[in-house]
Amino acid sequence: LDETPNDPEAFIYLNNARVGEQPAHTLAVVAPVGNTSEIGLEILRGAGHAQQGFNQAVGGEGIPIKILIANDDNDPEIAKSVAAELAKRSDVLGVLGHYSSGVTLAAAPVYSQGKLPLVSAISTSVELSGFSPYIFRTVPSDSFAATALARHMLEGLNAQKAVLYYDSNSAYSLSLKNEFTTSVFSDGGEVIMEYDLALANDAAQQIASAKAQGADVVLLAASTGTRETALAVMAAVNQELPLLGGDDLYHPQVLETGGTDAGGLFVAVPWNVLSVPNSEFVAEARQLWGGDVSWRSAMAYDAIASLSAALTENPSREGVRNALQGANFSAEGATGEVRFLPSGDRNRAAQLVQVQPGNRSGLGFDFIPIQ
């Protein structure tokens, strides 16, 4: 850590080493720390931060937590095998995972069968709502993001006709697409054209056709795998139509590669560091990692904080599940109080940020919160 202060894997192992041989409860974090390492590291930063805070709070009087790290490479088959292995380990009392909605949906039945509570910090697909009494999430579902985007389209931009890009291979993207479409139509707008980012696209021709038919806004429900294709669409739009996007576009690549083409893009996110610049979590995170953290780190913090709080009530898998489901349960998270609905969802609105010129990221553009 002296050499690489913002390495959360080493940070978590240091926290574990400080616990040593004293009694401790074990939680697991499953994240893509191989193929999608940048996202995985964001998740681990939130998890390690929450672990340190909890262990310092319990001091010598309570039982600390250790964190086991597993890599699933954001692959559904690997995720299922990791989940099966964790379910077999009786010492693991709760899990934070996974990254994409499709991977979480693939692994969720394994956790349910093993009666091992899972809290997702990133997966937003509405398919996870009410999936199982063992599945929870600290991130709001896509219905919240879609509502925020649709409202901004119709009221903030005074736009009526959207062209929608999505990824047919992504559960997250399909979820956001469907929720956005429903929200737009129910409030009097239209989605007049849809294009699949997973297929070969002539973005310039598609945008020209959409504009000819009166489209006045573009929604990009891109996934991690189609982010570069979405950037090509932004280039084709050439700032001639307003752009809306899901939280997967909250990524440095959009600022760096998208640049001017991404300027003005509105993205719905669960949390933004600039919305609460003076919060204790933000100050601690900057001290730990030497800079600002993303919404993914904040939601991961909330997941470990929730599991840790549940452990203090009843340190068993069933006890953790019962605690998280309890009507009176709450945990103090990075983003405020964490409570779960009976569906396992968190009742938290999404907020909008916009890509604007700025120097905070060092890339020439920043994600700035808007009212």
C-alpha cells in the first residue's frame, strides 16, 4: 500500500491481517477483478472502506469481519461456480456481488438454493426485484433510472420522440430499454425507433433516418460490451440531438474517448460525489484512495455496511436474511440510511449528471450533477 495507496485488494487483505486469529465473521465480495478490473477495483474500494469502518467501530468489544475476494470475470458461468463454492463454505455468511445484471441473475438461484444472502451493489435489472428472499440490492432498480430519464426528456428537454439504442445481449440494457419505453409512453411521449447495439450498425444512416422522422432525443441504454458502439452513435449524432444514457455510460472512457461528442450527455446514476462534497464518506474515501470514488464504490460500501449491520443482530445466514428483510432494519451507508423493500430493492431515486467541460477528471470533461 505504500507503493500503491489506492489498491483496494491489498487494503482488504491488510484489514484481514489486522483481525488476525481472533474470532471474526466472513463476508465475500465477488467482482470482475480480472477482465473488467477497473470496475472490480471500484467495488473493492467501497467494500474495503466499509470493512475498515465497521472493524474500527466494534473495536475490541465486538466481532470484526474478514472479507474473502473472488473474481468472476463478469462471466455468468464462472459466477455460478463461484457462488456454488461460496455456498459450500459455511463460514461465509453473506456476499456482495456481482457486477452486470445478467451475471447476477445467473448466479442468484445458486445463492437462493444455498440460503446464502446476496446483496448486489451494481445490478439494476428489474428482473431481480422479488427474485428470492435471499437477494437484495443497495442500488436502485432500472425503473428509477428510467423514470428520471423519461421525465427529463419530456419536461426538462421538452422532447417528445426518442430513438433508442440498446444491447439485446444485456439483461441490464433490456431492462432499462423496457422501463424507459413504458415511462415515456405513459407520460405522452413516443419511442419511434429502436436499434440493437449488439448488431452491425450504420449509426450515421440511422441517426439521419431518425431525424427525418422527427426524433428529438437519443437514449443510449449501452452495456459494458457495447460502450464503444454507443460512442460511435454519439459521434454520428454530432451534438445535433440531446443524448440520454444509463449508468454504464458513467465511465472515464465516455469522458476521454467521447470528448466533445459526449458533451451534454445526461446520465442517470444512483449517486454522485459532487452532490454531497462535504459528507464524511467522501472525505474518508479521498483520504484512503487519493481521489474521488464512483457511485459503484458508494453502493458497494452500502452493501457491506448492510451485511455487517445484519450480522450484529444474528450472525448466521438465516439471521442475516431475516435482519435485512426486517421492517425496522436500517444501516448507515455512504449514501445515507439503507433500508430494503419486501422485494429486496432499495427505495432510492436516481439522479442525473451531465457531461460538461471541466478539469476534475483530468480528461477535459466531467460528470456534473444537475437539478
